[in-house]
Amino acid sequence: MLPIRDINPTRARPFLTWALIAACVLVYFALQPAAGSAEEVEFLYERAAIACEITTGDPLDRAEIIEGVCRDGPSSPIFPDKNVWLSVGVSMFLHGGLLHLLFNMWSLWIFGNNVEEAFGPVGYLLLYGASGVAATAGFVWANPDTTVPLVGASGAIAGIMGAYLVLFPRHLVLTLVVFWIVGVPAVFFLGLWFVSQFFLSGDAGAIAWEAHVAGFLFGMLVTLPFRRRLLGNTLQPYPPVSARAGSR
């Protein structure tokens, strides 16, 4: 299922969502080397979050990168000036390819504006950043020894999607299903997306599904206690179709 848009109007323009999308696009096209190139590999190892580095607190050395084995002990880092903790934030603006970037930005475009209106710019930015950190923490907890760079805004956006599920479960997401566009309740669409992440485990390889799950759950849990207050900042959800029809 491919989401097209949601039926959930807002009163305010989502300037922060636009800014986040613009920042990710700018970084990908202006700063990241060409996808798949040797320069990109070096760029990501120098700047992106890596679970082994977060586990040990030290940048990788050459042997760890070549052998793919995480070691905790004295070493000679290949990028000694790398800030391991800052890389967690940097990774949220890096992407592994054009499709990775497009799918992430499309999801943020669909779900971000309503969550931004509910939380306000400051709260929304905090939710986005904290969801990204929580997603990275979940990935590192599940894969503490991996030496592969973790990139993408997926974890942060998953947090936004989790918040959307709590706030607007009955709103429809217009979705392309094979050849038809149908309105799917957000609770079903996002719930199915969440469950599908567990099918990406095992041999999925390049997909950090643990980060998606952790970010999504974090977004839900943070939003749930403040749902009523947050909805007060938005246009109230539409009643179900059946309720509108019955009121005639």
C-alpha cells in the first residue's frame, strides 16, 4: 500500500515540516557524495551514527571497519575527531539513496503537518529529535556490535507517525492499493505499517527495522498522556462517516 495523502486539514502552515524536508534534501544533494561511491562510504563512516561507536564511546579503527568486528579497547581511530554522540543527530539528515530519501520525505509530508499543528513548532521539533534519538537507542540496544553506519530520518519520522496514530486514528489515509485509491483509517494503515516492520527482520540487512519500531513506540507513548490537550490545538477530527450519515 502506498499512501497518497491524508484527509485531515490544518489551520496553520507546516513551516517546520517544510524546513526539515528541505534540510534533508539539501544535505543529500549538496553535501553527500554520490550514492554507492567510495567517497560516500568514507563520508558516512566519518559522520553517521554507528552502533559499535555508541556502545564503546570511541570511533572505529581501520580493522573494525574492514573486518566488521566491534572491539572495546585501546585503538587508533581512523576518524579521531569524530564526535560519536553528535553523529546521532547528524544521521537523521543523511540517507542511503534517492528512494530512501523520497519515501521518508513523502511520509513526513503526509503525517507531519497535523502533528506539527498539535504540538506547535517547539514541541514538534523536540518530538522529532527525541524520536530520532530513541530510534537510534533502540537500534543500538538490538545491535550493539554492528559497525555499519545508521542513516536516515526514518526513526524520527516513525515517531511522528506514532503520534499521528494516537491523535488521529479515525482520519482517512488515501492509499494506492494495486490499481485503486481507497481511504484507509489511520489506525489500520499505521498499525499495518508497524506490524510489517517485524517481517523486515532476519535477512532484511539494510533496513533498520528496530529503529522504526522504537521511534514509533516512543512517539505514541509521549503523545498519549497529552492527547486531549494536543487536539485542542487542531481542527477536531471528523466524526465517522456512519455517524454523519445517521445525523441526516
